Amino acid sequence: MTDPENDTVARDPSLARGLPPIEEQADTAERARVAAGHTAKKLNYAAISDVGRVRKDNQDSGYAGPWLLAVCDGVGGAARGDLASSTAVSVLRRLDEPPSQADGEALLTRVAGALHRAHDRIAELVEEDPSISGTSTTATLAAFDGHVLGLGHVGDSRAYLWRQGEISQLTHDHTFVQGLIDEGRITEAESRVHPHRNLILKALDGVHDPAPDLFTVELVEGDRILLCSDGASGVLEDDRLGTILATGTPDYAAVELVRASLEAGSSDNVTCIVADVVASTDPAPDELTPLLVGAAAELPRRSTGGVNPTGGPVPGAGHGGQQPDPSGGRAATAVADRPSALDPQEPFDPEAVRYAPRPPQRFIWLRRLLVTLVVAGIAWVGLAVAWHWSQQQFYVGEQDGVVTIFRGINAEVPGIELSSPYETTDISLDNLSEYDANQVREGIEADDLAKAEQVVDNLAAQQLPD
């Protein structure tokens, strides 16, 4: 039976850290909003995704825009988790538009609809190509209406709120180990090394109803939002996340989070989106445009608004704009609206090249021939060793009614002679007892030639008198 107290804490992690409940924070924010004349706010954001130090491909996808933040972590390996995450982001990013009304319930309806459309699109892809059956993706998205953040969540990517020096985890992981934590069977620290820590119970997979968590959070100026994949949250404790979020610009914090995750030993892709809540009248550090990162950056794009298509860091990233970009020089990619991701008139794009189709390898027939010859050679050597061993074996049997020493194995394989007569004696089976004669007919095993000759001597001594 679920413990109501534990369930409440799991639903609102701020309680476990001694912070006011999210509802009280929202009430406080509401009073501040009313006192300020219902002034709308905006987001200053940054996004970065890194393939990491272990994985060959980036299966994370991320999106950051004026009205939407989203992180998707693909699952599936050979089943193309990168395709699932990038497909989900391509559907979810349609929410990045000014809301028609400031209504939290309407905002969540739009979020839920977008998640189900992404789920259905993945189902269509699997139906078109059954080879990717089993692909799925987590999805954590936050739609903004100028006052309220409407969150939708499936899987183990996370959303955090940093407010007045304290960090709160907004989402609740849909994982096997989170269930163990909720039941009090393991601790948060133990969950990070649990052998089943990657077992996800909910995802967008095109098969099972995603049943996303849906809730709203009222924002105030000075709040900072973090959305990240488990490549970051799986290795960095909340205190460490809070320390990093407390420093620098969104660009700086995003880069630092990725760097810290890799240094902490993350073996997964790492994607982080950081957004500051500021007054709508505050000037942006640069003219912000929607940012697309990770596997989703394979989609058509163009470079605008402070993003360097040649691989340089986003202006303002890191310490005074000089912090190295841990993604290899591409912190974010501006969203495109033209049909091709690879335009020969555009500068070299390493992200596009990473996921571009590889040309077929040459001389495939020669490689296959060499492999065949190697396998045949190994088989021949194995047969030669087996034949040599068999020729060291002896047994006593019968040939033409006479006791005979055979060399080889006392067995029959159609078409293959496993033994041959080695020495014929002058002992007739007619001169042996019925028992001894039957033993000879069945074959009497001997470890070597000397033992076989000893068997023959024993049979000679047991011959019946004429």
C-alpha cells in the first residue's frame, strides 16, 4: 500500500528539502504578480547537448524557445533511440508560440495533446519501418505563457526549479529504482549505482499509453529552470546542480553542467537546458532564437541569432565568453525552415556530418572472401587436430571372426572411416566363451597399443580347449 506521506513528497520534492510546497510557492508568486500589475515575464535560455565520453551516437534531443523548453532522451540502441527523440522534439516544438490566453488548464491541455501527438508519430514510424520496433524516448517539456510553466513529463529526464538559492526537483522519475525509493527500500545515493537504474517504466513508444504527469508552476522573476537528461541528473546530486545553477548566465550554467557531468563519470549523453525568468522589458544578452541540440539538430536548420555555424561557442557561454564548449564547439543550433540540412552554400556543419548517411564500403566481396577463407582454415585445423588425436586411440574388436586390434575410434559415422585394422591375431571368436566373444564384437577400449596387446594376451589365455 502506498504511504500517503511518501507519495506527497515524491510528487512535490521541495517538501523533502524543507522548502514551502510548490502550491505555497505559487500562491506567493500569484500575490507578487498581482502586486506588480500582472506584468508578463519572458525566458532567457541556453541549450547544450554532448555525446559524452562513452557513447558513439547522441540519442538525446533538446529544444529551447521563447515559449517552450523540452528534453527527450531516446531509448533503443539499434532500434534508433535518436530517431525517437528527434521525432518527439519535432512534434513538441510546435508548442513554441505565444499563448492565446493565460490559462493554466488550457496550457496543460496543449501540453498533453503535444505528447500524445509525438507518441502517435513514433507509432507511425514503427509501422512504416518495423526494424525500429522497440524504439522509445523520455519527454520532459515546459510550456510557458508569460506567468505559468505548464509541465508534461514521461520517463526519467528531469525538470528543476532554482529559486532564491534553493533547488527543487519538479518532476518525478518513472523508473524502477524511483519506485524503490518511494517505498523506502533504497536511498537516492543507492539508486545511482543500482543495477536496474536504467529501467524506465514510462516512455513515448507508440504502443503503450504514455499517461504523462501534468502540472503547472507559477514563476517569479529571478527563477531559473533546468531541464536535463539523466546523463546529468544521474551523476550530479541536487546540491551540486544548485551550486552550478547559482552562478553565471544560462549559457555558462549549461556548459558548466555538462562539464561537471562528464567529469563526474557520466557514461551517457548529456543534455542541459537552462532558462532564466526575467521581466519582459529586460534586454536579452543577444537576440535569442529557438535552439535545437542533440540528435534533433539533424533536422533542417539555418544559423542565425548569435549561433556560430562553423563550430564556435555561443556568445556569452562560459567564463566571460571564453569557456571551452564541451560539445566539441557546438552548444546549440538555430532551428531551420528550409528543406535541406546540408546546404553546400553553408559552412561546414559537424553535427550534420555526424549523422549523415555513410557511403557503402568498397571491396565488400573481398572482405567476405577473406572471412570465408579464415573460417575454412580454422575448420581445417580443427579437423586435423581431431584426426591426429583419433589415431592415438586403440581398441580390440572383431574382423572376419578373428580377434583384431583396431587403430582409431570405436564409432560409426556414415561415409567416414573412424578406425582401421592395425594388427590381426590368430585367436578365433569360436574359441572364446560366449561372454568374451560378445565383448570383442562390441569392442574393448584400450588407452594405447600396449593396453590393447595386453587385452589380446588375456583373451588368448582364456581360450576354450579344443
